[in-house]
Amino acid sequence: MRIVFVYGTLMANQRNHHVLLGSKFLGNGFVYGKLYQFPLRNYPIFRPNRSTPNMVIGELYEVSEQTLASLDRREVLYKRKAYRATVDGHIVDCDLYEGLKYLPFFLAKNISSKRWDGTAK
């Protein structure tokens, strides 16, 4: 079993949450970075940002190796990376899908809210 931090369409009440069915919800938490959204794409992309640490709020799930493999196949614009999330004041080691570096982030809109709700704000 692995712990995964999700911040977009995989969160509860979002369109791809069904991929996590059977996974154990561990709680809400946050990581430091930035969310972006590309024009005509209704999903966020996370990038680390150490110079301006912004909180990105998401959810943590304990997932099976089978679910993790499914996520790896599905998240083609992302690379799974080891990360640390904060949950209830505790640091939790987890995996997070980070946007690939070669994506044209200069075309993307910075999502100013801390939690993605299905739209870029």
C-alpha cells in the first residue's frame, strides 16, 4: 500500500474520483507548490515552487499497488514523485503527481485559490 496526495480531478466529488474507489481516505492536507490550468483543459497541474511557498490543499489516500499502477498509466502529463504533505500538523510521506517540466507553463493560468474546485480561479 502507498499513500497518494491528490489535488484535482481525483478528489472526492470530482469527475475522476472513481479511480480511487476502494482506497482508504486518510484526510485532508496540504503541500507547498503552485497549481496551474491550461487553456481549454479543466484539470489542474501541480508544480513545486520553493521561492514562493504557496499551500495547495488536497486529500490523502492509501492505495493498493494495482490502483497506483492504474494512476501511473492514466496520469500521462504527470510524473509521480515522492513528496511530504502536512495532515493535522503531522508530516506524511506520500506520492504526488507533478506536472512534467516540458509543459508550456507560460501558457497556463495560475490558480490562485489553495484548493481546486473544478475551475480555475
